[in-house]
Amino acid sequence: MTALIATLIAFVADRPAAALDVADPFQMATAKPLLGDYDKMVARRQIRVLIPLSKTYFFLDGGEPRGIAVEGLRDFEKELNAKIKDKSKRIFFFAIPTPRGRLLEDLAAGKGDLVMANLTITPERQEKVAFSDPVLTGVKELVVTPASVKDIQSLDDLSGMTITVRATSSYFASLKKVNETLEAKGYAPIKIVEADYRLEDEDILDMVQSGLTEATVVDNHIYTLWSQVYKNLKAHEAASLRTDGKIAWAFRKDSPQFAAVVNKFVAQSKKGTERGNIIFSEYFKSDKLLKKASDPANMERLKGLLVLFRKYGEMYGIDPFLMAAVAFQESRFDQKLVMRTGATGIMQMMPATARDPNVNLPNITNLEENVHAFAKYFKFLRDRYVNQDGMEEFDRRMLLLASYNAGPERLKKLRAKSTEPNVWYENVEWAVWKSVGLETVQYVRNVHRYYIAFIQAYTSAVERRNLKHAAE
């Protein structure tokens, strides 16, 4: 690994996982805002850290907090408490899972004291919050494509490309500046697609390496990390959007005492490459790659299957592209697939489920009946478990997928424990992550990504056909 990666992952201490507390994000969100400088934090013995849920920075594994940011917090907590002999006065860090779009807003509002989220220092962000001394300097924002794309030699070569990034990212602002330059030269602008705000950099890289989206932009250290997992990626350094980026932690502007404490830790916390390699291996060796959903063979299969998905989707009120996404996640569109558990066919229906009186379509070795059985069972789950009035369609879809994967009764119990039982993102999702683990959360996220990708692929194909017909 490079020295940059060592810097990013350098905040490490040999300390048990239990040393870090993970705050309930819903209780913290509804708690009274707490402002003030470091003296106030010491008095309440609590430092609240806002971190986005991410396979890079912060996630739960069997209930244990893990990730690069977690290692940093453990080390920081150890440093602050090293000279406090009276254990009753120890300071505790609380990691609060927070979506990227709310990080700075919640920090300024007093819902947290520190943000650790790979944030690039920008003038726009400096208007809202203060930043620590840089954790990382010389950061490049790289355009990343599938490996098969020929080298991009300059920013001018980005003309006409479709690039997907979050609207709240520094990448988005950088792309807009490039577009201003392109348009001034008379070139076609980049088509900037706003990624779902729930997606992290690694999620979008996942989609790029699978061909689900044409290109994205990430920091060079993020690319270096994830290119070791996602092998079908290429970074185009000759077309870097930003070359002098600075990554830092954020805190409120009115916190000079805390700024001094944070900067002292940042200055002495950079360690060597060897430990960085160990952390990378530990955190990413078991990651499951996104399958190539949009390669020509799979898109051709989808084209043939859409007839069935539409037929039974209309019959039971289910989005055919959602059915396609589930089918791809479950079997890669393989009707012949039969698992040891008995899960059968394209939708991986269980024989017992297919025989259930609520479904009663047992011939699931037949492609059409397999799809029919799934659609009928999905409708049953929706109507029985996740069809409450006033629920947003996104939440209904995600809760339905979670019910299908984890079991409806299990999810029902977890929803009952959630502050917002009809809201998936940051609510039931968090309860599932804590109680069940990453599998169901990742399942739902994967299907959601496939769903978006299939809709985008179909929409693009229709647009191309319309343009072709218009030109004829």
C-alpha cells in the first residue's frame, strides 16, 4: 500500500472492540442538542462522533463496530483518557451513524461534536463548520471507469460522458467546474447523474466495475483501497478533477479548545504502512463483489424475462424491474439453480413456501410458475406485513425485500423495536444491522442497486431507440 493509504488508516490502537460505544442514532437524533467547547464535553464525559455507515469507515459485524474510523476513535479515546486516573471521569466516544447529507447540518445543530467521513475541505463546507489540520493532503479526485475503457488523456476527453456521483460530494462541485470549462470551449458537457444519496463511494465503484454505470469520481486513496477488491476498474489520473485536496475531520466553529485537542491527536497519529495492510485485509477480504448485472448476456436474458416479470408484476402490483433485481441477486437469472437448502430456480423459491396455501404454486422447477409463485408470495408479504397507510414507496420496497430475505416475522419484531417502524433507511435498517448482521442489509442494498441499474439501462436503451428513430 502507498503512504497515503497508511495515513488514512493510521489511527490504530491494539484495543478491544468493546471499548467503543455505538449510540442509538434515533435516541441521539431526538435528544436535546448539546453545544459548547471541549470543556463542556469533558463535563458530560461524552464526545459524539458523526460517521456515515460504510464498509470503509464504519459498519457493524456481529454487533461489533468496525471500520477505519472505529480504529481512529479507539485510539483517540485512549489518548484522551491516558492521564485520567479517576475512572469516574473518563471520557467516552459515541459513534452515531449519520447519512452524509446530514453530517454538517447535524454537527452545527449540536447533534454531534466531531465528523469523521473522509471530507474534503472546501470553501462551501468551511462556511458551515471548522476543520482540523489535514489528515491527508495532495488528494486527487480521479475519474474511474471499467477497466476496458481506453485511457482518458485530459479533462476535455470527459466531454459527453455520463458520470455518477452524490450531489452532496465535493466531486459534484468539481464536475460542475469542469463543465463550465468544457462549455466555454464549445464542447458538450459531462452528463452528471446524481447518485442515490444513500450510496457510498464504494457502492458506486461497485456499480462502475460491473458496468452498471459508465463512470464515477472518487479520491485516489479510496480508489487504491477498493481497486484491490473490485478488479475491473481503471482510474484516469491524467483527467484528475482536483489534485491538491485536503481531507480532515470537522467540528463546530466555536470550539477552539476542541480544535487544539483534535489537532494534537492528528499530528501524532500517523503510522506505518504495515498496519494499514493488516486493517485492509481484515476489513475487506470477505467482501462479495457485485456481479456483472449489465453485461450483454445478462441484459439479453433480462430482455427475454421482462415479459414474465411484467405479466405477473401487473397481476400482483409489483414493479417488474424489482422482480428482475431480485432474480439477478438470487440466481443471476438461472432457472436451473437449485441450492442445498432447496431454494429453486430463478427466484430461489423454497418448495415449502411455494406449497403454502397463500401461494399454492408448487411446480417451481417451471420458469413461469417460479416467477408466478414469487410474485404471489411477494404480494402476500406486502399485504400482510408492509402495506401500512402513509408509508413511502421506497420504504415499502426496502422493508418488503428485508422481509423476503430475513423472514417476515423476524422483521416484524425488529420493526417493533424501531423508532420509525415504517422507515427503512437509518431506522429499521439499523435495527436489522445490529440484530441480524450485515447479510440482510447488504441483500437489500444490492437489490436496490440492481433495481436502479436495470431501470437506468432500460431507460437509456429506450432513449437510444427514440434518437435513432428521430434521425431516420
